[in-house]
Amino acid sequence: MKVAIIRFPGTNCEFDTAYAFEQLGIKADIIWHEEQNFSADLIVLPGGFSYGDYLRCAAIAKLAPAMKTVKEHAKKGAYILGICNGFQILLELGLLKGAMKHNNSLSFISKMQKLQVISNNNAFLKNFQKNEMIDLPIAHGEGNYFIDDDGLKELEDKDMILLKYIDNPNGSIKDIAGICDENKRIFGLMPHPERVCDDILGSKIGLEMFKGFLN
């Protein structure tokens, strides 16, 4: 499997993500945001603060040259995963539905967070049980997910909600922490699975998520 990880000025999780895939025997390519016409089976938009989060999170990143290839991959039905800032980018691109607001507290939140698996009918979470409780790190200032009533109904009716927060830390509507597209090929979540991929970090649960793309 070929994995490409897009790197922007301000990205800070590209090497963590590449390390996670190395643990699974996959050497991921880190692609600079100005590159185009790269190929991959899975494109990852990692966490960080692309372009310093100027204007608003991901507002500039969505205009990067590499996004032309990302959008082409989406049209072809290739897998795309956005983690934290990557999720924000997918929302700005319109590849996933909804938008992000500042956390209700207006503070940056960094902690381990308990989550509930809502849907395992997809590659990303197929190694988990529906309603399973898991713990993943979160680290964001704008993770308050919002969508209008019609959009929320579509997410629910089409099984597009992946994860929900337990004791919602940021105000996200319906406790939503991660979603996918209707075809279950594009995934976005605010928690950081790449930060729990080694025993020294206290957990390898993130590897079970990434492993879903491999088989």
C-alpha cells in the first residue's frame, strides 16, 4: 500500500504519522504542500497548524497546490484521512460536511479523551466494536464541530458519524468527534491516533485504526 502524508508550513504531526505506518511495515512518503501529481492509495492530512492557522484553521491550506491532487483522489474514490488540522482542511475543501468553531471554552485543550465508536462499517474503524469505548489524545483550539439540522440528519441516516466524545470537551454538536463521507472513503477526526502507536506512549490503539486501511 502506498501512503502519502501532506506537509504544510506549521504541520507538526507528519513524522508521528509516518512512524505509525512504519510500525505496520509501510514506508509513507511525506509530500510538500507545493507538490502535485503524486500518487497514493491513502492520502493523510496530518495534525498541526497549517500556515499558522491564519484567517482561520485550514483557510489557507485549502488553496495549496497539493489540494488539486487531493480533490482528484477524492473523485476517484481513493482513501483520504484527515487528523485534527487535516479534518479541518477536509471541511474547508468541502470533502466532508460541516464546519469547525472555536472550543466553547475559547481555550486550547490538550488531554486524553474518552470516545465511543459509533460506526465500524468502514475501513478506518472496522477493527473496533460498535459502541466500544476508547481513549485517544486531543489537542485543539478549534474542534467544536457544527452542522445544520439537515446535514446532521444526513450524517445520522447514512451512518457517517464515526466517533463521539464522552463528556464533550469542546461543544461539538451531538458530541461528534469524527465523521466520514457517504461513500466511506474520506475520514476526518479531531483526536490523534498517531500519538498512541507505541508501548512507550502507553497505548497502540492508533495502530488498529491505521491497520484497517491495509486489508
